[in-house]
Amino acid sequence: MRIDRADSEAELLGTPASSAEIVKVVAGDFEVRLAQTEAEIDAAQALRYRVFYEEMTAQPTPAMAARKRDFDSFDEVCDHLLVLDRRRGDGPEGIVGTYRLTRRSAAAKIGRFYSSAEYDIQPMIDYPGEVLEVGRSCIAKDARNTATMQMLWRGCALYSAHYDIKVMFGCPSLPGADPSQHELAMSYLYHHHLAPPEIRVRALESRYVKMDVLKPGSYDPRKALARVAPIIKGYLRLGGFVGDGAVIDHQFNTTDVFIMVKTELVTEKYIRHYERGMREGDG
């Protein structure tokens, strides 16, 4: 797998990509922006730990358990998108949602994208223009609602517009590491939302789990869609496609699928929607 290097050494080795000007929107009590300090990144990692390891029973490494933080080497190079409830504070204490954003130049610092541990993502590497890997989507339990999720989407749309992102991709999850529990959802995704061959990503052979377990017409698509995780439904509403094959992530106790979205659908829909909201007094 080849990752295009950054356009310049300064981009690769210089200042972090995060900037207060890239994403900065206030809507009522909520704000979406990129992390600006180490303390904010630390708070996002603490939120991820509470949700993934304490609430969802993922298995932390000893270092993670000692610090009560979810972290890895990608955190040092990516951008951290944050949603803050400003009633709780306008700094680390106010963070109620986060998303990890990794562009080509960030992945080049490590030599790969996170998804490449599960999928052959060469179609994404070869995709013309800038690409964005999204992951570690996380919202605090007492803020898990449509408004918070919409703020995360709004931040992703503005970030994508700023960097002229052409495609966004990642590995969202179905809960639990038993794929037999997800036959309906996986079959529906495969039959109705499989990516075209030229951009179709496939799970690594060593980790490949067949998705099209049920035959087309043997199940009710509406009932199957109801079994799909909300975040995956969000990608589908934006015209998202899935890759071929699921992957079991034993550390996180999940069944992962690959999703890619052509981001003109994201940016056009959300920027148009929120520009209208601003004219009507939203934010």
C-alpha cells in the first residue's frame, strides 16, 4: 500500500493542521471546532475511554487502563473534532463529542491509515484528490442525541470543504463480535449499498467475514435496516457505500464494516442546511 507523501516537508513536519479558523460554529449552547490544546485532546481521549472501555466493554491495553485514556499513535498526527456543551464549559470540561480526522499528510507521518489494519484500502489511496479517514466517533452518554450528532456532521462538512476532501471513509461498527447476530444488517448493506467495483474496498483475507449471508428477497429490507447502527445509517443517508466483507474487532468487541462517502454530498447538504439555519437565527 502506498500513501502519497505530503506536498512539502513543511506540511509533513511543521505545525499541526488544527486551526481555530478551519471549523468554528456555535449553535445555541453547542459549539463544534477542532481541538486547540493538549488538554482538549486529553479530554477527548478520556471521553473515548469512558464510552469504549467502561460503557461498551472494549479491552484496554495496560497503558490505557492505567491512564484511563483511549490513545494510539494516530492521535499525535490527526485532527480532533470536538463538540462542546458550553453550559459545562468552553474548554476540556465542556467536551461531549469527538471525531478523529486523518488526511493523507497525517497518515504519511505514520505510513498508513488506521483502516488498513482491517481492509485493503488501495482504492481509497488511489482516489483522485484529498481523502479523509474518520474514526473514534464518540458522544457522552448524557449528550447522545440528534443535536450532538448533527454538530459532529456539521464539523465534518466544514472540515471537508476547507480541505477540498473528495471522499471520506472509515470503519463504523455493529455492536458485538458475533457476526451471526448481524446477518440481517450485513446482508442488507451488501445487497443495497455495496460500492461500485472501481472504488470497492475489501476486507483483508485473514480477517474477511462474509456479509451476504441471507439471499436477496429472503428478508424484509425495512426490518434489516432497523438493525443497522445509527452512525452507519447516517452515512447511508449521505449516499455512502460499504466495502466487501466485515471484520471482527476483538479489542473493541465489535463487527466492523467499511464505509465511504463522496463528500460533495456531505458538504452540499450540510452547508446548505446550516446556512439556512444561520439566516433563520440558528447560532
